[in-house]
Amino acid sequence: MAPPRVALLLALAACLAFARPGAAARELRVGYYAQTCPRAEEIVRRVMARALAREARSVASVMRLQFHDCFVNGCDGSVLMDATPTMAGEKEALSNINSLRSFEVVDEVKSALEEQCPGVVSCADIIIMAARDAVVLTGGPNWDVRLGREDSLTASQEDSDNIMPSPRANASTLIRLFAGYKLTVTDLVALSGSHSVGEARCFSIVFRLYNQSGSGRPDPHMDPAYRQALDALCPLTGDQNVTGGMDATPLVFDNQYFKDLVHLRGFLNSDQTLFSDNDGTRRLVTQFSENQDAFFRAFIEGMLKMGELQNPRKGEIRRNCRVANGGRPPLEKQVAPFRVLDF
């Protein structure tokens, strides 16, 4: 992986190349499939509801696909593509492997849509609709999504490695990354509230518990009782694939995440740093901890703005979200697939 400074420069370059306002932008609009697939949004929500009933974590996992997709060359469904003998997929990127999961839920949505409206609804749009529905189905706000994206023909593990932040990222790094996409500090803090639902692995936090910043000590910005609970969940020599809730109500989309940050009970370093390390983000965390409606409004705005990031290259409507139309079989068909464990 590129050094942090180089990675940041590459990330900003990617922003200019793929998220530049007006750069061959496609028209996105509410009701895009009203004529070509009028039941599209209904179908997506129905499949997401089934997934939630089977496994509560799954919809949170699908929601986070929007961030991991849109920040790498725009919202184009590239994160869904399996590796092939000639293409290293984004699923194997450092921030994604053994972390992103529930791709089978997207497959189920796509299958249902292909049965109803073959070749019409893009995988990129499925991510946007499914992310919204994940929020709604877990108690969060509803909003109208703008649709009309095409799917990319390729994916880029290298771009994902160079752009996506790690769980160790601090507030300043995150602010610079988001600013490159013309996303504000408010967008950053609100979108981080996606961690209101779901779980993360011990792998992502053992350094906070035992060796923060190479000190050989735990993160000082951690409630002692919470740290004790995490020590029990994630012992230094324990199974780092064990998962824990990212806030105290991991099945409900609410503002508990921000309340936890205020009380120094953030699971990930990249979350707790928003309260502990920066005055601007601390003010917003405090505001959202006290006003859930304000959080919901800011979250909707952030999701809509993130959804506008586009890849100007010509795309297609994939028949299978894992592979380009007419493309080579995924590498996973030829070797044992890696096991997805996180989020």
C-alpha cells in the first residue's frame, strides 16, 4: 500500500478525475425507473427486508457498500466485481478483504430485478437503493434516491488501496479525504454515523487496546469500563475475527453512536477521533448526540452528495453484478474464495 501522504495525493487525484462536477455527468433523477421498471424500488426493499430477517448484520454491511463503492472512481458498482485472472478486484483491497460482506444480498436483489426487468437496473443503482433501505429498515430516516448510474467495466484494487482510509485514520486525515470529494466536515461526521448499525472485528481495534500509536499502552481516549469490556472481547492473543457492536444499539439506526463517542466508547479509532482529536468534528458529534433529527437530516444530505460522485467513463448495465457482461469468469470460480468476516 502507498505511504499515507502518497495515498492521500492519489486519492485527491482520483477525486479530480472521477468526481469533478460536470465531468460527463449522467443525469440522475428521482423515479428514473418509473417507466422501465416501475417496481424496482419496491423489489429492492422487499429483498432487503428478507435479508434483515435472516441476519440483522447483513443490511448494515450492504449500506456500507455505498461508501466503499462511491469513493473509488465514483458510484459505479466496481466494488461488487469479483477478481478475474486479469483483474485484481476491489474486494481484495486492504480495507475491504475480510471486511466487506453481504455481497450475496446484492446478488439476490439483482436476480429479482432481472426476473422482473431484464437488463434495466444497474448494480450501481442497486447499492444506492439498498443502502437507503438498510437505514429505513433499521429505524432510520427515509429519502428519495436519484438514480440512473451505469456499471463500470472494471474494478481497481490499486485505487481502492490508495484511497480508502484505515480504522487507524485520524480526524485530520478524514477531513482532507472528504474535502477532496467536496464533502464537508458535517458530511464526514454525519456519514460516519452509518456505524450506528453493524459490527466490526477485533482486528480493527487491538492496537487501540494494547499499543496505541506505538506507545505500548491503550488509547487514553477510552472509557475505562468500556476498555475493560473490549479487553474481554478482544484479548491480545485472542481470535481477531471476533466482532463487536460499533455502538450500544448495533441493530438500530439512531444517534447512540454519537452518544457513545461523547462518553469515550467509540469502537473504532477513526470514530473516536471525531470527538477526541478535533474541535470542529467534536462540536458536530456533540450536536448529533443531542439532536437525532439533526443527525438524520445531515446524514440524508451526505448520502445524496456521496451518491452524486460519478465515473464519467462509458459503462453498462451488468447482468451479473460480479462480472462485466461478456467478461472472463471471476477468479473465485477457479480457486477457493476468501472468507468474508467483517462488518
